[in-house]
Amino acid sequence: TAAGRQLALHVLRRHRLIEQFLVQVMGMDWSRVHAEADRLEHAVSDELVDRMDELLGRPAVDPHGDPIPDRQGVVSEPQRPSLAACPVDVPLRVARVTDQSSEFLQLVERHGLMPGSEVTVAGRDAAADTVRLRLTGRRRLELGLRAASKILVE
């Protein structure tokens, strides 16, 4: 229903703002904030969430690149390709990581594929199900297609 959608967007806004606050202000690891935000999103007041939003400079996305709904519940979610489907040999920027399990986020961080990182897909090997990447500083990396499909770029 429309009311159910509004409630879901309200909770989503709280969750994502709390994640951003925990990373940006509290200095928590981005791979650990999801569970903490799950606990806090139902405990904090709307006033506190609005103050967090203001303090953070009204961010458009959380630490993982997920869009944050505004106070009216409007969320801008542009369609972005993943590393598994984007153009080859075009400089790109990591915009969003869709798998927020601690293990996957730690893998992404270890390889420098966090939102904001620059990357180029050098090629794909369909037989091996891999994607070859070039990262900043000419560093090379090979990812499986499943992992590459969880990293969205622009």
C-alpha cells in the first residue's frame, strides 16, 4: 500500500543516515555498521535523525553508495551497470556496493573497490566467469562475475 511504502522509506532513510553517521562521525568500519544501524533505526527519534542528516550535510548516499530517501520519502535510484555488464576500456567510478555482508565489504575494501574508487574493466572471460580490472596506479585485479555483479559503477 501507499502507507506501507511510506513507512518502509521512512525506516530506510533512518537506517542509511545512521550508517553514514556511524562511519563519517563515529569512525566505525563500513563493513560493520549495517547490524548496528538495524538496532538503532527503531530506537532514535525523528528529531535526532534530522539532526544527523543536517550534521552530515544532507548526504545523498550511505557509505555503501545506497541512496538515502529525503524527508518526504523521495529516493533517487539511478540505474547503474555492474562491473559484470559495464563497457570495457572506459574509465568508471564505483558508485555502489549491493552486497553488504561484512565478508564482501572487507573484500571490496582490501582491493580498493569502495564507492568513489576509479576502475576500468580491461576485459571479461566468459569461460572462466571472470572480469579483469585496472585500478588506480595501474594495479590489476581479477574478480569472479558473481562478485563483479555486486559492484555498480558510473
